[in-house]
Amino acid sequence: MRFAAFFSILIIATTTVAQNPTPPTPSLEAKSATVPITLDHNRIVIDVAVALADGSTQSVRAWVDNGDQELTMSQRVAKLMELAIRCEGQNCSAQPPREITIGGMKISLATVKAVNIPGKTNSAASIAFPGMSAEINIPSAVLRNYDVLIDFPERKLTIGQPGSLKFNGVKTKAVVNAESGLIQIPSQVENKKYNLALDLGSSISFLTQDVFEKLAAAHPGWPHMTGAIGPANMWGLQDEAKWKLLRVARLQYGPLFLTNVTTVEFPKDRMDFFEKRAGIPTAGLLGSNALINYRIGLDYAHATVYFDIGRLFNSPDFDVVGLILRPDDDGRFTILGIADYGGKPSVPELEAGDRLIAVDGIPTAGSTLGQVWSMLGGEAGKGRRLTVERAGKQLNIAAKVQHFLGEQADGAAQEKSQR
């Protein structure tokens, strides 16, 4: 095609009648793009393309996190892009690249002031988010400039220029922080009005300590426990073994009436930080676990959120072996604690500090946290063979999948503790 265009111009230039050649039609940039989602531990992971210094592109895994305003990437990706990394102690940062590409659509990073890069400058580790395959996130500060549709049932994400997407379902006006893009939804719990954040980057939902404690005291029969198992095992923080969980029977979230929503008590110090970042009083957040059956439309330009029900089936998210895990930098997993079941340790042979090496003979090293929890889940009562390492020796331990936070469970028996 290039040769043909050049040949035509040459002929026109040699004619006696001067004519203006027709300018080439510029290539049109895509106004929207749809890409498949990998739902990993209730987190939305997609492929994006980043531009390298030599002009080529590299595909990397990205975590779509509308509940965080800051852009983060791994050291590996930052070095591939030849970003100028600056470090102060353990905190590293760089000027952001101009853009990334999702499904052929260029996504501007112009509103991002800096990129967070975990780890020291000379660290070999490339982990940006413990227990995840993602090496970069797409935060609210970027998403707020677009229309976004997250289709959980069909496992796909669509992003487009403002006004380019058609949203379906019931809608609600939201409070969108103009600077960060963080979203709060007017809600009600027990006929009391609160703001609850929409955080589809979170695998579990959270309530402030005061709201959580009031609900737990008023409803001792609601399933509850201690120990962040399953989707509540967010990052493997040391205190996750002591996190309190409560299955809330009913709450109103904008136009939705949701039932049996598992929530975690938000530690007060973290809630203070979260509320300051939100910019308005808030009682917690709803994570992906509460909205996994919906298509969620984010119309940032009009501060409106759409909820379109896609399916009615609820998979048992807490039928698991009762471990609390920490993903380590070497790709392995440490057991932080063991949840009780029926007032007793659910796997009494295990000890905090054991390394989980394999589940039913399948090695866990190099897996994501979501993949390991898939190995530990299943039908209640099914056996699992755990291979653990303790004091340099490997042990095979029999465990069972238990029905945690079950509606039929006795409240006292469901009060979990951690060894």
C-alpha cells in the first residue's frame, strides 16, 4: 500500500494540471474495548500491553482495582519500561508512563502523579501484589476518566470513552470523589443509613468496628467466626488470623437488597485511613464477594452506578479447609493460623508456621492465593491431603473441607478462634 500511494503522487506531480492529492484517512482509535477477565480470588485480572523503551510492547497481567487510587507496578515491569526508579528505604516510585493499552484501546495515565514500586532498587523480587499474578494495577484515578462495565457472570470487562457504553439494570446515584475516583453508595443496614464504598478490587466486604459489633451483638445467631479463611484471606497479613467474620442476613446497597453478605470487621486504624481517603463518613465497603452475580456499570461522568443481575446461583465460598495463609516472596505459602470448627481446631495436626507445600499432591509454590484456595475448597466433608513442611521435614496430613459460616451452624460452635 505504501508503494502504491507513492507511485500515485509521483504521477500527479508530473502532470501539467496541478491538483491537490486526497489526504490519507487517519486511523481511528478505538472508543471502547472488551477483554476477558480472570477472576482470581474474587479479583479482576486482565491482560494489558505496556510500551517498552525500544518501541515494542509487552503483555502483562493487570489487576482492576476501583477501590484504590494509586498506581502500582512491579520492579520487573518498571525496568522493562526503563522508568527512572527513585527509592527512599523500602518505598520506591517513578514517573508514570504515558499510557497502557487494553484490548487495542489506549488508556491514558496522565492523571496519575507517580507509580508506586514495591521493594528496594536492587531487589530481585518482582512481586507487586502478594499472592497475585498481576504486576500492575488499574486504579480509580485512571478508571474515573472512562465508562467501565464489569461483567462478572460472563467474565469480561469493557472500558470506553465517556458516553460510549450502554448500561443496563437498576441504577443509583453515587458519591464519587472528584480527585481519586473512589465511589460511595448510600446504603442501609438495620434501617440505619450509611455510606458503603464500592470496591470491586476487594475479595471480601468490610464493616467498621462499631457497626460490625452492633450487628453481632443484636444477632448472635448470625453465622460468625474468627480467622480470615477463603475470600477473607486477603493478603496474608499477620493479624488476618484474628479477623472477625460475620454473615449479614440482609442489607440495602443503593437499589439492591442483598442477603447473606459475609463481612469482616475493619480494624479501627485502617478504617480511619480509609475514611480520610474517601473524603466522607463511611461504614465500610462492599467487595466482589457481594456482587459476584452482577454486571456493574460505572458511569463516572454522571456519578451513576448500574447493577444488572446476571445469574442467581450462589457458590459456597466458605466450604474450605480452615487455614489462614500468607503468600511469601519465594512463591510459597506459610500457615498463619487454623480456624476452629465446632469449638475445636479444624485441622489439629497443623501448626502456625508450617509451610503448605501441596494439596492432594499438587504443588502450591508459584500459584496465586486464589488458586490455592480453589485447591482447598470443594464439597463439605471431602478429604484433602495436605503436604506441609515443618522444621525442614515434610509431613502428610489429612484434612476435611468444612462448611464454615453455614446457616445451620450453631452460633456458639461457629465462633472461631485461631491457634
